[in-house]
Amino acid sequence: MSRLWDKGAPLDGRVLQYTAGEDYALDERLVRYDIAASLAHVEMLHAQKLLSAEDLGAIRLGLTALGEEHSRGEWHISLEDEDGQTALEKRLTERIGAAGGRVHLGRSRNDQVLTAVRLYLRDAIEELAAGASQVVSALDRLAAREATTVLPGYTHMQQAMPSSVALWAGGFAAEVRDDAEGLRQVQRRVGKSPLGSAAGYGTPGLPLDRTATRAALGFAVTQEPVTAVQLSRGKAESHLLFEIALLVQDLGRFAADVLLFYTQEFAFLQLPDAFTTGSSIMPQKRNPDVFELIRGRSATALGCLTEALGIYAKLPSGYQRDLQLLKFPLFRSIDIAMQTLDILPPAIDAMKFRAERIELDPAIHAAEEANRLVVTEGIPFREAYRRVGAKLKGE
């Protein structure tokens, strides 16, 4: 098995195992994006008279067929491939012959994989934002369904002022809606085309048209100068991980409230058996595991952000192999967020508040009473505050 960089020297198998690690498996989700970028690249090479019409046709047919076969699960990237780029070029060359070796002209694996990652992130961001919007819709439905249900509002874990399910759910809906907007703002960094920057210093001697590939792939701008491309690596990824961390943290705080309201001591909330699990030893138990894991996974999202920031924080300029390690925290955080956004709307739809169990401390209206005295008697708020406080003490 030869890799894109092979020059015939033997390689210790432990080196491949260590350097490829899990990267080849992570590349599975990038195959269709790598193919899209490769097709745009070879179309540009043909337009620049660097690739014949015959070779272009063979490459186009070969890559398209490989993409369809991969989507059907007919082939996968192996450790021996090292990465998705090698896997595709190897299979393409096996299928169409020497023309397959022309697809890499004017590219490095550096700009090739980064282009695929950014194309993937563009779609992932929209999917995450759409998932967040589904959570918002479920919270809006909950607010409408429980429009008349009162809740105590808490500060310092003590009943403080009157609230309601609608107000409680509406607050979370507003923040998750803001999170969706924050996710979409990451598109500014993702929307820069790195293709044609090669290993970070361009392609001297080749008349590449980077504007053509940018337009074909739908990027907003061509990233310039070429030396900025490698310096930017990790920034779009970390920006997305930051926005995911904020989103998952909001969902975790919502879950923390649900878990409190579901306790036997509060018993404000019912969850159906379909969204709870049982105990292996206690027959009576129904456990709100879904919400516990939503709460816990905010730590994972934060860890992924911290890991990504640490990988590239003190790297010198130019490409360094460390950057390969960004995929793991990036993909892990995206997957966790998507799974959470998928399960939360039906879980919210299954919630039912038990209005008969919700009791407000009579003193919860104290601030309202102080405000009333200010309005009706024209006294300073601090005087009203003292009067109400004294009345509650029985003075």
C-alpha cells in the first residue's frame, strides 16, 4: 500500500498506527465533501488548460461513482489508507488509470482536507442551528400548553418572586434562539476558501484560478494571502466549539431545572416512562437519565473547546501535524450537540406540569407589595421595602 507521500522507503507499522490514529475513521464523514472539492478543482484545472477534456471526463465519472458507492457503504477508509485523501486517490487511480494521478496537481493534503472540513462545517452549522430552532419550538409549545401554570421564581435556591411555566420556558427559548444565531455567525470564518493555498505557500509556476474554485464551491471569499490559511486553522473550529459549548450549557441548565422539578420533594413535573429509565435494584424507581446526561454533556462540550484551543495555541506559522488532532474534539462536540438537539424536543413535548403540587410561599409577593406602596403612596422604595419587611416579621 502506498501513500500520497511515499517515496519507497519502508515505514515502521507503529508509525502509521500512531500518526494516522483515528484520523482515517474520522475522515469518513468528509468523503463527499472531498469529492465535491476535487471535482471543482479538476474543472478549474481543465479551464486553465492543465487537464485534458478526456482526463477531466474520466476523473468526473470516477469520483462521482466512488462517492455514490461510499454513501451506500460499499467501501470505507482503512488504516492502511492513512486518510481519506489517499483512499480516494488510490481508488480513483485503480478505476481510471493514470488520469487519477492528475487530480492532485496544484493541491496539498493541507488545503485539500481543510476545504473538505469547511464544506462539512458549513452544513453542520446549519443542521445544528436548525436543531436548536426545533428545541425553541418545543419550548414555545410547552409555554402555550402550560400557559396558566404558575411557578415560583428562585434566587439563591429560595422562592423569590412569582413566575410561570410560560415565563420559565420562554427564557430558555430566547437563549437557545440566540445560540442558533451565534452558531450561524461562525459561517463568516468557515466561508473562506483555502483551496489553492496548497501547503501554505501557493503553487508557484501553476496558473491556478482560486476564484473559480471558490465560486464553484460556494465560499464567500478566497482566503488571502495563502500564508493566512494555515494560521487560521483551529479558529473556525474553536469558534464553532465555543458556540456549541454555550448552546449545550444552556440545555444543561434547562435540564438541571427539570431534574429539580422532577424530584419527589418538588414533584412539579411528570415525565413519561418512555423518557425515563429504571433501577436494577429498586422496583419503584424511574430515573430521568436523559436530562442527567444533557446536564453532564455540557462538561464534554467545554472539554472539546479547551482541547482544540490548546492544540494550536502556541504553534509556529505554517502547517504542523498537530493540527490533524483538531478533528477529534470538533467532531465529538458536533455529534454530542446534534444528539442532544435530536432527543430534547420530544422529551419537552412529553412533559406535564402538576399544578396541584406547585405552592407559592405567600411572602413571594413582597416585592410586588413594596412596588404598590411606592405607586399608591409616593414613598421612597427603601421605605416601602422596610414596611413590607416589618409586616412580614409581624412587627
